Amino acid sequence: MEKIRLRHIDPAKKTVTIDKGRYQTLQNAVCISLEGKEMPFKSLLAATRAYLLKNNIKFEGSVSWYLAWVCIHMEAIGEIKVDRSKSPHKIGLVCKN
């Protein structure tokens, strides 16, 4: 299995390595779930679980743990933004033109 080293928004923090297929599955779910809207992590988690169920994707491991790390990585590489000005924080896609 091919692995991917995830980045953190704080370069001083430790990171993790996960299976590239798991990363791509959750990255796709995040992009589809956030298309045209922003939502808190809890709602994104529910949307991701619904995406996995709808598409008959069996996911081994804790969806919430993997999703948290995928979101941290996606923020670190500029694919999503997190609005921390309010609580709960809202997550949205970054438009790339």
C-alpha cells in the first residue's frame, strides 16, 4: 500500500502517514460535501459518512480521526480554509482559478 505523509498547519507539530487510498477517498468526500458551502467539522463528518454510505465505500478505521487529519492537511496545502472567527469554526473550499 502506498502511503502519504500528511502536513500540519503548524510546521512544528508532528504529522502522520496514512494510506494514500484512504486519503483520496476522504479528500474527495470533503470536496463534494463542501462544494458551494461552508460547514462546521461535525456537519462535514456527517456529510462524509453519508457520502461513504451512498457510494458503498467500506472504510476501515475511525472516519472522524482520518477526516480530522485530512482536513488539517488540506488546510496546510491550501485546498480548504477554516474560519476561526466564530464558534463552531466553518470549513470551506478554496477556489482555485
